[in-house]
Amino acid sequence: MTKVKKIFSHTHALRLLIGRELSSRYKGTMLGAVWLFLQPLMMVVVYSFVFSVIMKVRIPGMENSYHFALFLMAAMMPFFAFQDAILAASNSLFAGSSLLHKSTLPALLIPLVPMLTTIITEFIALLIIVFATFLLLKQVSWFLLLLPALMFIRLCLSIAIGYIVATLSVFIQDLRQALGLLLTMLMFLTPILYPVSMIPAEFIPVNNFNPLYHLLDAYRAVILRAELPDVAVLYVAGFSVVLLLLGVYFFQKTIERAKEFV
């Protein structure tokens, strides 16, 4: 906890590093930071057109022609933020090796910076989805005020796993190559592209152990169903906090050894 508190004494440096991280992504592009809005906007437009106009996908209880596209994006955007955070963490010690060796900043900040930037991209994507839901479904509710809490839980879960992955990727080089495949498998095994009702009954208990399922369903609850998320999201919150503390502890115990390899 002392190490975690030490981060707050470097909030100014953290803001500068996050700004540098975001600007480096779009450096040299004509549109610059506009891409932060353009990318999720284009995804919503394309997914809505393909699934609602061309494929005309319908799910029972979701009769609006655009409902499936919004159903998909409401869970996919948070998952993409989770995925981006894990992938960024896996390469963070290599990309920030100069800071790791030459800077007096806590090593905890190096994987934290790219993971924190995902909250900005996720926030922009969710704004677009909420606005699309209002336009296409004529729906908006006070439960949307719970979105920041869900984003915070998602961020805690991402950072927890990210800290573990950051140092493991130094010792196990193949992990960085395998992460993309593992995260793709996780996306297909989590009810993102399909409703939970399509999962065979014998696999439902296994799915219920997946914290991402409960978290992403909570996003759908407040955005699409205009209802309070299931109580299971509270267990996910508790699990994320405990895992975060374990992740920080693991990172602190292994970072000195990891420095020898980056």
C-alpha cells in the first residue's frame, strides 16, 4: 500500500506521461486526436450497417433493427479497452526501459500509464454508443450514471492483470506473442457476440465464473436495458480490488529481477 500511495505523489508526472502516450499514438497524422472520436464512431456506423441492414440479425426480445449492433458494441468497446490495457502492459517494460533504468519515478508507473489511457478511449467510445442508443432506440436512463463506476471496475481488473502480465512477459517472451490469441479466445468464450441464452445449459456454471461476463452484462444493463446491473457486479468489484493488490505485490516482488532482462 505504501508503494501505491507513492504513485499519488507523482500525479503531475503521471499526467504528463499520459499526455505523451496519447500524443505519440497520433503523432504525424493529419487528424491527430480526432481519431479518438473517429475510430469508435466508424465502428458503430459499420457494425450497425452490417448487422442491422445487411445481415438483419435479430435476438428474441430485441426487435429494433439496430438493437443487435448496439448490443454488440455496448460490450465490445469495454472489452477492447480491457484488451488494449493488457496488450499495452505486456510491452510496457520494453518500451519504457529507459525510464525504468534512468528515472527516479516508481516502476509501477511504467505499465500504469498505457493502461490508464484506455479509460479515455473507452469513455469516448461509450459516449458515442450512449448517443447512438438515444438516437436509434429513443432510450436514455438515470442508470447511465453508473457507467463511471463500471469503467473503474474494468480499469482495476485491467491493471491487476496488466501488472502480472508486464513482468511475466519479460521472463516468458512467448507470452507477448500468445496474448493476442488468448484474448481473442476470451472474447469468443465470453457472451459478447451472442446472448447468454445461446450458451448450452451445461456450460452456464462455467460462464458464471467469468468476471468479464458479469461486468460486460452490467454495461448492457445500464446502456440498453435501462436497469440496475445484477448484484454479481459487486462481487466482480471486490474480486478486481483483491486481484489489483495481488498484482501490485507480484509486480513489486519481480520488477528488480525483470530489470536485468530489459
